[in-house]
Amino acid sequence: MAKEKDHKSHAADVRPPPPEGGGMSTGVAIIGFILCFLAGGAVMWGYDSHRMKTAGGITADSSGGGGAWSDADAPIPVTSQDPVWGNRAAPVTVVTFSDFQCPFCSRVEPTLDQVKSTYGPDKVRIVWKNQPLPFHDKAKPAAEAAQVVFMLKGSDAFWKFHDTAFKNQQQLSPESYEKWAVAAGVDANQFKTALAAKKGAKKVDEDQAIANKVGANGTPAFRINGVELSGAQPFDKFKEVIDKELGKANAKIASGTPKDKIYVEMTKENFKNAPAKKGDDDEEGEKEDTKTVWKVPVGGSPVWGKADAPVTIIEFSEFQCPYCKRVGDTIKKIKETYPDKVRIVWKNEPLPFHPRAEPAAELALEARAAKGDKGFWDAHDKLFESQPKLEDADLEKIGADLGLDAAKVKAAIKEKKHKKQIDADMELADDVQASGTPHFFVNGRRLVGAQPFDKFQKIIDEELKKFDDQKGKVAAKDWYDHLMKDAKGAPEPEKKNAPAPAAGAPWKGGKDAKVVIQQWSDYQCPFCSRVEPTVNEIQKAYGDKVKIVWRDKPLPMHPDAPLAAQAAREALKQKGPDGFWKMHKKMFENQQKLKRENLDEYAKEIGLDMDKFKAALDSNAHKAAVDADDKAGTDIGISGTPAFVINGYYVSGAQPFPKFKKLIDRALAEAK
């Protein structure tokens, strides 16, 4: 556990999520760069015409500045030698120190996507810096491979490689790097030659030197215009700093500071005014808030320990996460040290980039259904012993070893028998901002990550003293409920007062449903495509209880999106909702082919009157309707896609189903 200290600013293994990669090549030449983002993701495309020669003859992309540029005189230097998302003159720069093998870095990627979609490339730029940690043996080779991809093909290719690497974190290997590089558009022979020659190593070392100099010793670590933010923090933490920096930067620009100098000036000022750092042993200097008591109900979850134990530890965890396994020794020591004074409650939080976590959770819950809490904890132990071997055959063997009915185990995994309970745990995790695993609440007090025993011991002992000091006024069996009465609950969800859709807008679901979901989206946005399966899951789960209304918001960096939106509108005019959704499906399935000739082809395939279709697109017959939807979104503060308003409740980005479910259920309850 000694290495855990270096790792602590990871916060926790992550949910993400996520994340699939952040981008798809559109093949569209836009001077300088092409941007693609949604309210949950964005990716920048760099251009061959804006590359510069570097040592060794490899080209480096200058995305973000329209040519070679440098902010090297800033306390945290960034230049056109760094992968960048966003515009050169953006008033806020987020420097990301990250590690491709770090699960906590993967966890924060969806949050960065939300930053991109919320603020857009004109307000925020994101700069990647490598900080491969020494105890991640695959991190430095992955960093060097990503750097070579950038040097050969620029930011476009880098972000594609980056997204694929984080999506497939368990498959980091030389073979994977080559495959991912080729998929990102890099020539295989050039990649292998440059990688063998260690062309990316120098830049990785330089990045690490900068990281260590500014104290970014753990990952992920961020410097927002020089302001420190460490760990896989939730979006609100980023928003707080970014909003403050935007205000300060815009004031400086208004008073005459050139936009291309704002990063240098802001970082110099923030470094000068930064508070003195606390020592590692100074309790005041700890980043985690371990004092706030959160409302985390036990519910019907699996429990180890006595019901009247004065300390309850709620653990959000999952079976594929290596850090959840690592903390097992600590939990064992807690049980041995406090056998009658601590109870431990398990909550499922299978992370999206761990595909075997959810099937493993199904097995554990099936064991509980058959053999009670003891059955669950027996399965829990065997699953962690088996990790990382959690394929179907491994789970079936574990089930057999536990004496479970093989057919029932197979059915539970295949049919996701316990999905309702797992989703409920994940909704609770979202409520209490337990955005990574392992994540603990000790009598409601947060403790994040695979922490050593002494971290738990300190809080447990404080909580035992608190119980003893109340001198029996509250019985032990009622103590946890007593603490929860005044505990902090989930923050209120964001709301937006969205105007009603225009008559005749495309929709699906229940015509007179009490819950209306307005979906602002863009046919060329890959993240809008990513959320479509979730939208379909919503429709399947709620049927006529919800009405899903499509609203167009073609983003300015997607040149093919406006005409695609008109094509769908013409399909609606000719063939009603059925025609609209057929065209909608065609275009999302073929996002890289949305030119006029492609739209004509799709129209013909779904049986539209081609003379009318061509006339409508030639005359921009539906432009006013598309523009009206776009403006309606902008007027209520929607600048990225996809974005949803559910009876006034706002969801930004390609969020997972449980996020929508929580708000839909709330809206349904309120609509009765």
C-alpha cells in the first residue's frame, strides 16, 4: 500500500463515463481545424497544412493556433508541440497531466467531455501533458506511442488514439498501439520506425519534468489557467474554477490584454497569488472532504456485520476494478480490528469501461438470492480471487464452486436479472457523487480510493468516540439512521425552462404523455450517435409514459449537419414520423457520409419522392424550422449536443441510462 500515496490524487477508479472515444473523422477540410463536440464530448481535428517540422523530420500538428505557436513563457509552458483541443485564443486553458494506464484518468474523461460541450472551443482549450506513473508499467510505452501518433499526424490522430486507449485500458500493448495508430490514420511503417527510434520519448520526459516541477505528482492532475485541481473531480469542481477564470480572463481581455497572451498572463498571475502548499503530513492540506456527512441509505443491500454496529461503511465497488481488489486487505483488517463495531454494506457500481463488472455483479446477487448475505460475500471473495478472469466460463465455474444452480446463474447473467438493483445502486452513487470505485462512506463521511488502513482507522475511531460521547441517548441499532436525518442529500438537478416544440415536430412514444423529453441533437456529432441506444432504451423502458421530441441543433463545426437536418425534415413532411425516423437512423448509421449525394441516396432508399426531396433541399425549404430549433436551444443556454430537457430537468451529454431514469422517474412522480 505504500505506493497508494503517489496514486491518491486519482480519487478512484472510474465511471465514465464512458467512454467510448471522442471522435470520428468527417473528412471535411476546414481551415485550421475541425471541432466536434457534444454535451459530453468533443474532439479536435488538426490539419496537414498546419503542421511544422520537428527534430527527426516528424511533423507536429499546430492545431489550436493556425500555425506554430508558443506559450512557453508561461509557468506551465504549452506550445504547438502539445496535443490540443480548443482555440488558441480561448480565455481558459486546462492543462491535463494524465496517464493512459491510470483508471482514474479514464474516469475523468467524461467530465472533460462535459467541460468541452458546456463551454465550447472558444472559451476553453484543453492541453494534454504526459505523466506516466512509475508503478504503471504500460503507461510510459503508451504515452510514447500516443506522442508518435501526434508527431506523425497531429491532434486529430492523437485524440482518436487517446480515446481508443482509454476505452481499451486493459489491452495496452505494442500490438494494440500499432493497431490503434493505424486506425487513427497513421502509416504503420512510419509508426513502427518512429516508435522504435524512441521519437516520442523526449517529449514524454519533458512533460514529466513539467508535471513534477509544478507538483502534479499524481494523476489525473489539472492546472486551469495555472489553478490546481487534482484527481478525478466531478464537473461542478471544474465549473467552479473555470467560471471564475473566465470572468477574470474576460476582464483582462476587455482592458487590453491580447487574446493570444491571456494564458501566459493568467498563469503568471495565478502562480504569483497561489496559496502556500501544505505539507504532506499537515491534515489541513488534505484534498478530500472527509468531514461532510452524506445521506447514504443502507436499503436492501448486502451487509457484513451486526445491525447494531455503531459504524456503518457503505462501499461503492465493482469486481473488475483492480483498485477495488487492492483495498480488500484493508477491509479484511477493518473486520478483524472492529468485529462488533463496524458493519460493511456493498453497493454495486459497475463501470462502463469494465465490461465484465456487470455480469460479475449479476452472479454475486444471484448467489445472494440463493444463499443470503453469506452467499453474496462468498461470491464476492471468489470473484476478486478470480480477477481479472471474469469471462462467462470463469463466472460459471465460480457459480459451480459456490453450489449454485448453473442454469439460474446463466439466466441471471444473460437476462440481467438483477439489473434493477444494480441501477438503483448506480443512481444512489450519482446522488452522492460517488463517481469512481472503490468509494466509501464511513457513517456518511467520504473516503475515496484504495486507501490504507490508517485512513479508515482515523475516521472509524472518531465515529466511535462520537457514539460513545452521546452516552446512550440513541441506541446503537438506531445510530446510523439518526446520523442520516441531518446528512447532506443529493443536490437538486439543473433545470431549464425550455419552450414547447413547434407543432408538427418529430416525436415518438406517447402522444399525450405527461413527461416530455426534448432532445437537441446534431446528425454529424458522434456523441449524439453514441446516445441513441440510450434513447432507445428509454423508449423501451417507459413506452407511452414519455414523449421524446427531436429538436435540431446543427453545430457550426459540423458543415454537413444543417442539410442533414433538412433532409430528415423533408422525410417527415413526405412520410410522417415513420419516414423521419428511417432517415434519422440512416444518417446516424452513416455519419461519415452526409454529403448531398449521400442524402439523395438515403432518400431514395426509404422511398421518398426524389423530385420533391431535391427541390426542398435546393431551396432550403426547412431551414427556418431547423434554425428555430437551434435558436430555442441557444436561448436557454444549450451550446453543445446532445442535450435533453425532461419536463424542465436538464441532462447534458451522452449520459448513461440511470442518469435519465432518475430524472424521468422524478418527473413522472411530479406529473401525477
